[in-house]
Amino acid sequence: MVCPVCGSDEAVILKNKIINAKSKEIREFLLKCDECGSVYKERVTQDNPKPYRLIISEHEDTHKTIIDLFPDEELAVGDFLISELGKVKITSLELDDEKRVKKAIANDVRTIWASSEEIPARFGVSIDLHGKVASFKCETERDFKISVDDILKIDKYVARVHVIKTEERKTTKGYAKAKVIKRVYAKPVKFNHYDYDLTKYIVQAKPLNKKP
């Protein structure tokens, strides 16, 4: 929106209103130019929102729903959307030809795949027992922090965290929040004290397995 008098694109919105057409939304603005003070009107036309298929994963479960988006809206993996089932994070975009892409215009998308941001975070914990591995699945608050070198207790084990695997990488230093952690790797220590106890967060425990 450019001032018709001086050509500046810096302006203050004095008023705006929406004019609903059959298939389009027209937004009319009354603007005041920051440079010369001229007052002028502008109209922006946009297609009305349309329903798009949204599949939301909640760990092993999935839910199918519909979300209304503007056809020219840009979508990308990692973006957040607010659906009728709460806040979700886009994990994949499926086009009409069933191809999966990381970015697309809504009008080109057949299905939006996403993960729920409303449920507890779930991650794995592996305890290295010198030839065998004790493996657990835990659910915690999404912002729960785990740091490399933390001393944790889980079931009958007390162990030190040495690697954290997130959605993007493995790290041997720093910390990560549970919502991005895939698995925590730890080794037993002969301590009686620990930073926190994950035992109450266990949702699944596997029998001892040999190391791969």
C-alpha cells in the first residue's frame, strides 16, 4: 500500500472494515501517510478461507479433522496452526499427487500432517548396562528440561545422561526440552543421590535387550 501523493509505504491505519463477497473477502483500509500526512483508501482482496484436511498425531493415535485456511496462505513444516483440537505443529504437507513437501501454498495441499502440541511429551530412555540395555518410554510436561550429565533415577537404576537425541541431532552437551527429545542415553553410576526421578513418568518398559 503506497501513498498516491508521495509514494511512501509507511502509513497508519485509521479505520478498516471487511466487505464479504460470495467467494472473496475484501478489506478496506483508511490510511494516513507517515511522510506527507495524506489520507487515502486502499482495498485488499483475498479469497475466502476454504476447508483443508488435517491429520493430527498424538503418539500412536491419529485424529482426522478439517481446518479453514486462506488458499494463498503459505505453509511449511515446523509452522504452528490452531485447530479445533488445539495447537498443532506441521510435520508434512501432502500434495494432490501424493508427493510430500516441506513448503507449499494451501491451495496446492491435499492433506496437512501435524503433531499435537497439547499432549505430554513422550521420549525414550536407554540405560547402558554393559552389554544389555534397559529401555523405557516416559511422558512428561513438554517443557521439562534434561541436560547432559544430569543424574537421573528411573525404575531401579541411577544413571548419568551422556547423550540426548532430539528431532534434529544428537548432542553430548547442553540441554533439551522434552517436547523435542526422541531418546536419552545414560550409564549407571554408583550414587545414592540424583537430580530427578523419572520413574513416575514411565508409560512403557521393555525387557532387557542386548546392545545392537
